[in-house]
Amino acid sequence: MSAKYFMIQGTSSSAGKSSLTAGFLRYFASKGLNCSPFKPQNMSLNSYVTEDGFEIARSQSMQAEAAGIKPSKFMNPILIKPSKNNLLHLIVNGKFFGNMTFQEYNSKKAQFVKVIKKSFEYLLDKNDIVIIEGAGSPAEINLYDADVANMGFAELYDIPVILVADIERGGVFASIYGTVMLLPDKWKKLIKGFIINKFRGDESILKPGIDIIEKKIGILCLGVVPYIENLYIEAEDSLSLEYYDGIKKITSNSNKNKIAAHKFRKFKSGPAKNKKSRFNIGIVYLDSISNFNEFDPLFLDGRFNVSFIKNISPAQVLTDITQNLNEFDIIIIPGTKSTISDLKKIKKNGLFNSIKNYRNNNPHGIIIGICGGFQMMGKHINDPMRMESQESSIDGLGFFDMETVIQKEKILFNRKYKINNKLDFFIDKCHEDIVLDGYEIHNGVSSFGTAGTKRPDIQTEEIFNNFAGKGIISSDNTLIGTYVHGLFENDIFRNIVVSALIKKKIKNKDCRNKYDKNLIINENIAQRHDFYYKKIKNYNFELLAEVLEKNINMTSVESIF
């Protein structure tokens, strides 16, 4: 084991562990070192599929990108997905291990520690530096005996730890002091420094407090990281309105590195109407929504206004909701960890019927279903093994002549998808192959055109040439369903969607005056838009690394490992 290593832990969740890990990885990688992220145990519904077909947390794939390397299963050996009925959906070494209670999981701790150690030691042999990210807080005193994510893992290799505290939450000195003082002595000695994160203002104001806390805990402050305006780093494990408050739009006339302000709009406000040249997209908010980062490019892209359609109370007047939904050019039903449970929820709160009314009353509106959302667009979802629910079957929206069966074996792919160039929706007189990056994570298998139940009013065509059943589109180009995640991260796919929307607006004379004439007349604006998602991500990794280099005592950091 030749690599050096250190661990970043936080005084709380969302202290900035994931982002700072990415920033440190980019900093050291820029020095010509081979670097890798590692997180022993992650709990998240947001996952990613590696090129060789293994499932890991999305945050580790993001950190691998910051390090300039490909994600691998070794970076996150244990991934826990919270499930219904207090069960843990467990991914071990990139594959589904089983559903179990916390007590059952904890009883297998010795087995999982062996898995974690094997992955970590593999990365140590392949890299110069491995930066480990902790989970939540190390001071969860009720979990000390079960800990394999923070100090419990650090103790195994005598790993030096940097503690991160988020000053935006308030009580930063108390959180640092309390975290350290709650740790047993054998773990306290592993903390080699602390960082105060997201500070706004004059740093000199903090100096008296830093001096006092350093003396009280005997640990040095390694630096104060300022709040970085408009920083975009993918969120790890929680879909909060605050996260999308922070995402800023990039308009077509923006300077490459200047991001225009954009504020998230709650559903009750409806789509923004002040930007006539933008298209309105509504994303159905599901309780167990997964892989939500795939929509980040839509929030960032200046051609779209994006809102979450929140769950509503049954007492609310459904006609008003239907009317509001009609303001959207596109409604997206996203993926979910618990398709049947979330389908039952939107039936109960009225969104199910509102989406059906949108389909019936808005001939130019487009509905896109992704993964679990795609399954909801079919006629039935069957769960014979009760993988997701106590119910064996539930009716879907019935948009597609499709039935889905939930199976134990999970389908995992990361590959290229070639668009069917016969589709008028996507391509206008274009015979070149358009290939998209994407990945699949699903337990359901769907079958189409069930005998005796075919709907003659909805004819469909395959979206992809090379993989049948991975995506279909209705003949009127208004219903799209796919198992493929990550399509909106392809710049060309968003351009294609914009072109299709423009064509619809041109054909719909009643809508022409609602949109900017230049946008309607010149379809090429979709291709000219100067927004490139991968470049934006790379720019923000660079920005974060530069901020860390300027504000963190890197000499001290390098001395601890």
C-alpha cells in the first residue's frame, strides 16, 4: 500500500464534506498526482452506474470526475438506499445484496468491514493519494458500536481526520467543540485539524473564536473557506428546495464563467412567465425520488424555467391544479426507489388525475417518464415478490400499452444509446447518428403490446436504434418513456428537445405570441446556445480547488498524511 490518505468528516450532514473532498481531489490531481475518492459507507437514493456495470453513490462518481478518473465500485463498497417499512436496500461491491433491517445489517458488520477494507486497500495500491469522505457526523454516540463510516473506519488504519464545520448553520464553535468532546480519546487523537466552511464576511472577526477553540480542543484550524457565490457542485443525498435555490441559470448571452441569478419557484407560484423565450418544465416531486441530479442541467440551462410539482392535499381544488399544469410545456415523472408507493401517493393526492387531465386537455404538452416514471405511464405494475410494496399489482396511467414486472435482479448498464433517426420528434432531415451517454438502474422489466389489450389510439416507436424497449415515443410526439437516466446531461439531447418544442410552437398558432419571435423563427438557437454541462462542472471543480489553495494551509494538510 503505497498511497497516502486522509479523511474528511463533518460536524453534521451537509457541512460540505462531499464538495471539499472533490475540491481537494482536483487540487492534488492538478499537481500530477493520481488521486481517488473513497467512502466506506454511503446512504443515498442518488446513485450511478460505472462503465463495468456496478452501482455506487452519485457523490463518488462526481468526486472521481473531479479527480479526472473513471468511477469504480471500489470507491463506495457499501451503499444503503432507505426503503419502505424501515428496511435498508443494500448495495455491496456495486451489486444488490438484500433488503434488511438496521439490526440485521449491524449483525453482519464484521463481514462488511472485510469488504470495505478490501476496496480501500485496492485503491491504495493504485493511487498516490486517497481522500476518504465520512458520513453524517462522527459524534453519533448511539451508533459508535456500529460505525464503519467515520471514526470506526479511521481507527482501522490510523487515518488522519480533518473535521469540517458549516458556519452557515450557526453555532460553529459549539459544533466543533461538541463533536470533538463527545469522541472517545482513541478517536480524538485522529483529528489533526478543522476547517470552517461557507463563511461570509471579514475573516478577522473569527480569529478570537478560533484562538479559543484551538486551545480548548488542542486542534489547529487549517483554514476558513469562504462562501463561494454561484458554486455548482452536485448534491449528494437529499433533494431539498434549498439545493435548487442555489442552482443558477446560464443564459445564452452569459460570459462563460459568469452565472446569472435564478431562483427556484415553488409549484404554487406556477412556472415563471416573465421570460417569454423560455420553456416551462414541471418535475413531479415524488417522496422517494432518485437520481435527481440528472435534472440539474435543466435548472442551469437558460432556455428553461423548471419547477417541482409538489404533492398537494386532497382538499385542494383539482381543477385549479390541472389549469396550472397546463402552463407547462413538459411534465417529467422522474425515477423513484419505490415506484408503487409513490404511484399510490400521487393517486391519493390528486396529481395522478391531474396528469391524465393534462394529457387530455393539452394536445401540445409533452409528458416524459424516466425509469419508475416510465413504469407509471404503462397500464399495470406487478410486484409478485413484494419487492416494493405489500400490494402485488397497481394500475398505471395507461398512456402506453405496457406492463411492468418488478424483479429481484437489478438491471445495471452504463452505455451509449443511438437515437432512432426515423423519429421526426428528434431529427429534421438528419441522417447522422446521434449517440447519447446514459445509464440504467431498475428492477422492473416492461413488456409492450400485450395481446388483446393494445391501444389503437396510441402508436409508439422505439427511441433508440440499438436497445429495444429502453425508450418509446408516441406517434404524436407527446408521450416519451425511457429507462435511461442522464439524458439531459447530454447537451445535444437538450438541444433536440428545444428544437422539438419550437416546432410545436410554430405549428400551434395560438401559442406563437407567447414566445420570443427570434426563438420561434430561428430554430438554430437550440444549437447555438453556449451552455456545455461538462465544461460548467469542470470550471466549478477548478474554482473550488483554487479557493481551497488560497484559504487552506496546504502545507499543514500535506504534513498530516
